[in-house]
Amino acid sequence: RRSFLLIGTMSILSALGGSVLAEEVPTITVRKGDKINLTVSPIGGGEGAAVTKILQSDLSLSGYFILGGNATYTASGTADGGSLQGKVVDRNGGTVLSKSYSGGATANAHHFAADIVDTLTGNKSLAGSKIAFIATRSGKKEVYVADYDGSNARQMTHDGVISVHPSISPDGRRIAYTGYQSGYPDVYVIDLASGARNRIVNFPGTNSGASFSPDGGRIALSVSKDGNPELYIVSAGGGGARRLTNTRGVESAPSWSPNGDEIVYSFDDGRGPQLYRISASGGRGQPISTGHGYCTEPNWSPDGKKIAFNVRGGGEFQVAIVDPGGGGSRIVAAGENPVWGADSRHLIFTQGGALYMLDTVTAHKSKILDGLGKITEPSWSR
């Protein structure tokens, strides 16, 4: 019979391509507060209306553009039959981007938006990324996936048991999560294209907090088979388990640094959880100074410069950001379970059972998804 350890601070318990550019153009660096004037002309063709709407939404959500007005650039194109020919010209009529896309109206629009962001700002785009999360619409905690803006939400598990802590792979093709199908908390991986699911970790006790490495080849997680929750790394297929920590406290919620060399996590030695970092090859964890007494659910930004996390105070959770090198933290919103987008600018988090997006540069906050029961524990592809 397998042993089962209840872990107070872990999230599981709170749940119980186309053608090349027409010509090379210099990258325009967008400084904080700067926005580029861009007009999106109605895309022609049978799929033009749908593509135009998605393109405008993607570019607006990016935070880098003012749409309409005295445009510095104009985007246009034709979309039909699953193909899109997109083009961006400057105010002098010079072509700065010309590219064809094939893969369906939605995907084509996202890819065109991503190329516009990359070409005009040099930054990564959120367009085309995916989110995974837990929702209770069915009456049980099940895993869902959606586009980053909350559209096209679909339920991925129909187990009728507890599912918690989903982690979507950086390429958006797989989701790892903890499920109770066997009666115990084991880690499963779902292939989103085929729907195939494999159990990859089923150590005695609790297995939770799975987090894909930046290259998608490894998973960090918290395992209690040693008597108390410790950090482990396994291959994305489940083999080669390697223990990272050896303490008397509780390690949970690991998140990888962008280069895969380090992991940030929450550590509770009985005096309240704090943020720690540790080499992915093991060693001794080092504390990260935050100035807060209760810190959980850290998430390392893709640019490596920021860690978002939860703090608790006054009876509610808040979203905070800290420099991993220290230097203090700042509260940016009320909410839980913050995760960074690919641009290291936007956060997605939950509040009141709904999903929100926050632009950490402008402080603009928008609700992107609700109506699925209580939404918790988002994860974001990159």
C-alpha cells in the first residue's frame, strides 16, 4: 500500500513558416512607454474578416502599438483557403515585412502578428502561445487548454477526479499535471495533438508541481517518497529521477531559469514559505530576498530578469515581482499563481475564479476568461 503525505504549502493541497522577409530592415527598439502607430487595413479574401479581428487583438494586447491614427506602419494582406499573404509597409511605402502563411486562419493571423512584433520591436510575441489551467465547470477539477487570450478553451481531461498543477511545455504541445486516476497523486503527460496520456511519475506518496524545462526535455517536481517533499528532476518521459534537495522542510512549485541551469522554488522550514534558488545539478538552495514573510508559486521570466510569485497578507494573495539577484520586490496586482508570457512583460494569473492578463509595463489589467467554474493554476507556453 502506498503512503500518502499531506503537504500544506503545495498547490495540490489547495486544490484537494513561409517565405522569407522581402528585405532586411533595422530593428526598432521600443523603450518603456513608447508605442508604435500602426494601422491594420481590412484583410481581403474569404477569411479576411476573421484574420483582421485576431490580428488587431494580438497587436493591441502586445502593448507595443497604437492602432490607427497617424500610422507609421500599415499592415495589410489577403486570406483565403487556409493561406495568408501578409505585408507591412512604412509611411513612405517601403516594404518592411512580406510573408506568406499556411495553416488555417487563426494560426496564420497569430503568426503574422508575431512576425510584426518581432520585426518592428525586436521583442517576442504572445501571439500563438497556449495556456493550460484547472477549471471546475464539470463539478470536478479538470485540465483545460486555450489560446493565450482565453479563446478556444477546451477540456483535456474528463476523469471525474482531482487534477491539479498543469504545466504546459514551452512549445505548447504537451501538458504535465498531477491526477488521481489511480487513487494516488501521480504525474501524467498529455500530448495535445493526439490526446494520448502517459503516467510518467508514480512514486509512493505525493508527486506534484511538475514543471517543464526550457528545452522541454526535463521535468522538475516535488516528491514526498523520502518522507518529506523534496525536489527531483526526471526526464520528460519519466525516467532518470535525480534528487536535488535534502532538507527537513517542504520544497514545492519549482520553476526553471531560462537557460535551464537553475530552479527557483518555495521552501518552508516551518517558519513560512520563502523563495529559494538551486542549481539544476543539485547543491544547497540559496534564499532570495523578497521582503515578504509568505512567498509561494514562483515563476521565472523568459528573459531571466524577474521572478513573479505570490505573497499573502491581510487575508488575501497578491502578485509580486522580484529581481532574482535581490534588490527588493513590488506588488503588481491582487491574485494568485502568476505566470510569465514569452515577452517577459505580461503576466497571467487568477483572481476570484477568473483568469486575468496584466501588462507589467503599463499596469493594464484585463479579464481574459471566466464562465468555466473556478479557474486556478494557469501555465503559459513560450
